[in-house]
Amino acid sequence: MGCDGGTIPKRHELVKGPKKVEKVDKNAELAAKWKYCALSQEKLKRPIVACELGRLYNKDSIIEYLLDKSAERPNSEAVTHIRGTRDIKELNLTDNPEWEGERRNTKGDRYEDIHCGMFICPVVGLEMNGKHRFCYLQTCGCVFSERALKEVKTEICHKCGDPFKTDDVVVLNGTKEEVDKLREKMEEKRAKAKTKKSKKSKAAETVSAPPESKDETSSTKAESSLENGNGASNDPDVAGPSSSKSSSSSSGASKRSIQKMQDKSEAFKSIFTSHSSAKRTKDQMSNWVTHTPYHF
């Protein structure tokens, strides 16, 4: 059987089979991860920052997000773990000398290498284009290829010389498993920081709490002794010599003169009005004069 015009349709034109799974272009996927911001989808430009999960962002877009989190953005889910600027690290990148920028092919008559990266590893020289694994250090922000860190095993940064540990190495644009591990590590780190803050706050509260004065403690002790019936009566006349002795001793201790202290120097004693140099004789004392406004 034929259609209008004598054409004969084929089976695949009449029978619809299962849809083919659309495959993502690997080159486009790599370019989206390594050349564009994960939040604003704009091209990466200095200053470039990275989060604790290894994603790349433009610093300007992160600051705009932190200032106004209510605004609608295409990939706001990728930044929910960023609470402030302390959760990101500015990267210390090494420029690629072969990168000419976007101006080299303004006319469109030249071949443009998609795999050419803007940055390279300062140790091995590999391009940061997604074909090679790269890492950054949380201590200083320097970026290296994973091959360089494996070949040259040191605990000092190859670029700036700052010390680092293996826990400070974060893989950039890692796989889902690596991102899950980094997320668990981030949550554990934040939980430890919360416990430390709570301990510090409790210690500060205990230090800032004023200690009870001696008078209050003595009064509480006296009240407790009276309640327990240690032989002292409530009448002050019955208390007699013990109370008078305690009052006289306390008054004597409070009225202790600085001038009688032997361990103090004369210069220190002369500061106070009780010193002999501060006292005046009768000749130096003036008579008491009253002034009234009723004089003419």
C-alpha cells in the first residue's frame, strides 16, 4: 500500500518505538563545570572561589546571594550549604600561558580549542579543563593537580610554602560519591564547632557570674547556726562579749591605717591624706567665714 503521490512508508515511520535516552555531550558537561559558575551560570572570572564540596563560583555571585537569599536564581540548590564567606575559599590559580582569551576568535574564522583551559597546575603543567583531576588546599587556596600531589608527597604547599594536612585537600568537581563524603566531612566539622562554642559560652558564663560576698556568706552561716540551735540566742543582749569582740575585731580590721604598714614605701604613703605632709597646722587653717548677700 502506498500514500498519496506513490510514496511507500517504512515501518519506523508508522510504528513508534521506545524513546532513546538523550546522552549529554561530555565536552559540554565538562565546560559547564570548569568554565562556568555553578550558581549564576556565567563564565568564571577572577576572583574565583570554591566551597567545601569542591564547586567553583564567581565571588561576586556568592556575595550577591548572601546579601539577598530571597531572590530567585537558577541553581540556588547548589548553594544552600553556604552560610557565609567563611564557608568559601578564594582560589590561588596559575594562569595558562597558551590561553589567549575570547578575543582571538572574534571573527569566527579560527579554530577554537574547547579543551584549552584558563588555568594550569603549577607543578606538572596540566590544564584545568576537566580531563585531569584537580584539588585545592583549604589552608591557602592553592590549586594543584592530583598527579602533582601524588608524585611529590610533602606536607608543605608547592606554591606558597604553607603547611597543610591530608584533611585540608578538597577535590574540585568530584563524583557523586566524593561529594557525599565531603558533605559528611563538612557536617562533622560544623558539629564539632558547635560543641566547642557551647563549651566556651558555658565557661564564659561561669567566669562572669559574680562570687558571693563574704558578708552574705557570714550572714547565711549565722542564720543556719541559729536555726540549728548551736547555743546562741536571738536576743542581742544575751550574745554579749562574743558579738562585741567580733564587731570590734571587724571594725579594727576595716580601720587599719595605711601609714602603719611597714611593707609600704613613704612615696606610696604620701599619696593619701592621712600622711603627715597632708595635715595642716592651726596657723595654716583659715577661720570660718560666712558670706551673706545682704551687704551694701
